[in-house]
Amino acid sequence: MKMYKKSTINLLVSLAVGLGIVFSSVVWAKNPVNVVKKMDHDGDNKVSLNEWPKSPFIFNKIDFNGDGFITAQEFAKKWGVPMPGGSSTNKSISDAGSLDESNTIIADVHMHPHPENHPIDQLTWMNRNGVKWAGLGEIKGGRAIREKYRQVMGNRFIAFGGQSTLNSIYLKYGVKGLEDADNRMFRSLMNTLEDDFASGKLKGVGEIFGNNSKTNPNPKVRRKTQIDAPTYREVLDLVEKYNGAMSIHVQMDNDSIEQLEILADHNPNGNIIWAHCGNNSYAYEVQEVLEKHQNIYCDLAARHSPKLKDKVIRKRPHQEIFTEYNLNDDWRELIEDMPDRFMVGTDTKTETHYDEGIDNIRNGLLANLSQATAEKVAYKNAQRLLDLH
């Protein structure tokens, strides 16, 4: 009798534990925000591969935009559940509010349209922060996600094309595929881009990952390509034909910079936006390039927090051009000397980070420049270069 009771108790305990595990799993699965909180050890509201307890294969399946992190939105998308607090799927353009023009307006030239963010939400963030225009290429989602943003945001969306397809070419064919102008996928992409430019749907091409071998958190998209490859020359010729621009990510490796200069010389009338100003560059290095090539412009995105992480700043402090309130003296001098060559961008995908990024741009960068220069950097350079209206 005693043994029967003991076994019964053990059985009940086992069932209770099992049910508890199942219940817990269901609860976590329906709470993407709670899952992130449980795994997020550094407090950045997302899960990195280092924080992920399971296999990298599963991580990559949930990391829809391929940026090396999983957000609550991506968990929700994977599981097919709504985010806590509801969704903005059924919102109208009026729900975004109106543009706050109490301060200098901003053109954010490094805002990737993310599949997990509704364009109405993005427009809401922009209006609240005084951002009149924003955009760049789609990391994932292709032409469909770009068209969705363009249709909702109209001429306030800075539409760039080709980024997700170029990433797909790399994942399928490697570096050689990206450099091959006869590649089937590349030829199809160029035809599509030509059509979209001709119909007024595009302002540019990119962001092209030319060399991000040491400046991207996601190993699967890191690469180092020939910056003056036939494919990139053809893209530059295309954007020049339609008075657009080519955004390309080139970190400060000597050989890559030499190739960037060759690319710029290939078509001096073709505009190049140097994404992140070389990422790991010093002001004097950027100055040397800009002085020689009048068709290269600098995008200051990811050279400040929150996109630029504290651990990167500790390792390479020179990557931080401005902080919450201060601007590096060397960069201030360079920007004031060449005020027509710089633009701003956030390169973030969450509401909190977007607000913080714009605040830092206003208080750390623009507030430390002369008024005339600040207006050019904030929006006038982008407005002129990309024909924003």
C-alpha cells in the first residue's frame, strides 16, 4: 500500500512537471516580448546569436531580415501570433499623425524598409521626430516590401532597389556571382531596376554590401568583393542615367578604397553614397577620398548609437563620430569644410531605437554645427542629390 502511494505520488509529480513545461512553452510562444526578455542578457531588447541557446540554424530561420538579431516582432512573425498590444495592419494614413516641423526637418537616407514593420508605424515615427523623408533598400522582402512602403508613404519614402536580390545572388553564387555581370539573376535584376527607374519608382540602388567583412554582425552576409567589379560599374551607369544614386558599404581597407576610387572615376557623373562613411574610418581618411572624387557623398548612419553598439565603441572608439551631445572635433572640422557632402541616417528598425537615433542626430551632430551646415546635412544635401519633394 505504501509503495502504491509512493508510485502514485511520483507519477502525479511527473505529470505536473510535464504539464508545467508544456504550459510554460505555450505561454512563451504566445508572448514574443517575454521570450526576448528571457534571452536578452545585454538589455538591447533583442536576441543575438551569442544569447541564443539553440542551434544557429534555427536562429537564422527566425532572423528574417538577416541582421544577426531576433526581435519580438520576428518571433511573432515566426509563430504567426500578433504582438502584445495589437497590430497596426488596419490603420490608415491619418493614424500616423502630421509631420512635426518645429525643428529642422530631416532626411533619413539609411532607413531600410523592414517586413515586420508596417509602413504606417514607420511614418508615425518619422512624423513624431520631424523626419520628412526616409528610406533605402530592402534587406529582405524584395520589390514587394519596397512597393508596399512606397504606396503607403508616397514621395516621403526614399525608394532604393536591388539590395535583397544582390544578397540572394551572394548567398547562391558567392562573391564571384556578385562580380559577374552575365549572372542570370543580376541580368534580371538590372532589367527590373531599369523599368522601375523609368516609371519613377526609384531614387537609387543599394545598399550594396561591397566590403562588410569586418563590419556586419551577421556572418552569413559578410563578404569582400571587388568594388570596381563590372556589376557595380553597370549599377553606377544606371543610376547616372536616371539622376539617382548608388549606396555602397565599403569599409576602410586600403585595397577596397582604391577600388572605390576607380569606380568613382569610371563615371564621374554617377553619384555614390558611401554608406556609414567607411564604417571604421578616420576623418582624415574620408577627407582624402572626398577631395579627389566630387561624386562621392558620405552617409553618417551607424557612426553613433544606438546602431553603433557600446562594445564596438570600446573596441574601436574612432568609429563613433558623435555621441548624445558631442561631435568629434576632427569630424566637425571636416563636415564644416565640406558641408555639401554629408547626410544622416538611422539604420535602426525599432521604435525606441529610431527615436533615440534621431535625438542623437539632432543633439550630438546638428546642434554642434553651424546653422547653414546643419541644414545641409539634415536634409538639403539629400533633397538635392535625390530630388526629394
